[in-house]
Amino acid sequence: MIRIGETTLGKDEAAFPVEDKRSPKQVEWLIMPIVYKVADGNGKGDYSTGLVPDYEVNELSRLPLSPLSQPGDLPVDKALTLIYGTTAVSVVNL
């Protein structure tokens, strides 16, 4: 797996609030239990400081942003360059 982009924010856990929604409330506090922990495609988790990309690309360095996953989308351009050596890739009809 190759990561292209910027270092992620590092949230590898998720929670949801459990609170008293009765009217009137009988309990003023809420709890946020951890309900799952995320891992990457290799089963590696514990990335609370974020995932560092193999190839850093600042998507905001060229504005306006290109449509997601289209030529001109900077992470896509980097992937095409890594695979084909260029972003100028043509589709051949089979």
C-alpha cells in the first residue's frame, strides 16, 4: 500500500454520545464510549499522531481544486506519475 497526500489527523477511534434525552433530564452528564478502533489494510492501527504519506502532496497548492479522481487532482497525478512516469495517460479501447 502506498499513501499519497498529507499526514492524516490521526483519529483511529470512534465514539458516540450517550445522554439523557428525557424531558425533564434526570441525568445532566453524558458519556462517550469508544465503540471501535480503526486499522489500515495491513491490520496496523494505533496511529493517534496520524498516518504519514509515502509521497507528500499538498492538494491546496494548486487552486482551484480539480474534480476528485480526475486528471489534475494532485494525488491522482502523483499516482499516475509513479505508475506510468507521466500524467498523460490514454485509454485504449479493447
